[in-house]
Amino acid sequence: MIYVWLKALHVAAVLCWSGGMLAAAVTIAAHAARADAAGGTAMIETVGRWDRRVTTPAMLIVWGAGLALAMQGAWFGSLWLTVKLGIVVGLSALHGVLAGMLRRLARSDAAVPRWFSHVPPLIAGGATAIAVLVVVKPF
């Protein structure tokens, strides 16, 4: 019974984390695309607060609940889980980059690197790959 509740908590946290990352990535990309990127920090500050209050705690819950599920399922050593964890590590690092950029943009008019426009599809692709790995367990 605890397994089902842990899985539900994990899935809910994944939705909050990935949604928060997408919101941050799209906000940063939109801020960079503005012709007058000076100003417009109210949205950056709002998304930054959301990131600190919701997205980051959700990421921590994802890690905690996910590792607990992997232990309960005795999945450590499975290739699908190893690949999934690699993607999750990458998304966690990307979340740190997004959070840092939100802080820099809130403090000043920092330049946003051009590659930030590719971050939203990267997040969506990572989430899709994880979903396939978890549901299909192809290897």
C-alpha cells in the first residue's frame, strides 16, 4: 500500500518539477527575445519565487521518492533505471542553471546565452524519454 502512495507522490512531484522548469525556461527565453530586455523583471522575479517555493522542493521530493521506489522495486542495476537516472541528473543540473539565470536576471540585465532557446524542448524530450523508460522498461 505504501508503494502506491509513494508512486503517486513521485508522479505529482515530477509534474510540478517539470512544469516549473518549463515555466522558467520559457520565461527566460521570452525575456531574452524581448527587444527591450531592460526591465520586465516582475515576471522573472515571480517565476524565481515559484522556483524556490515549488519547483526546487518538488525536485527534492522526486529524488527522495524515486530512490525509495527504486529500492522497493529492487531496480538498481537495471539498465533502464541507470539511463533514467542519467537523464534525471542532467535535468537536475539544468534546473540549477535555470535557477541561477533567474537570479541573475532578477538582479541585473544579464545576457542570456543563445542556447537557452533550446532548453524547453530539451526538458520536454527528457521528460518523454523518462516516461518511456519507466513505462516500457525497454532493457
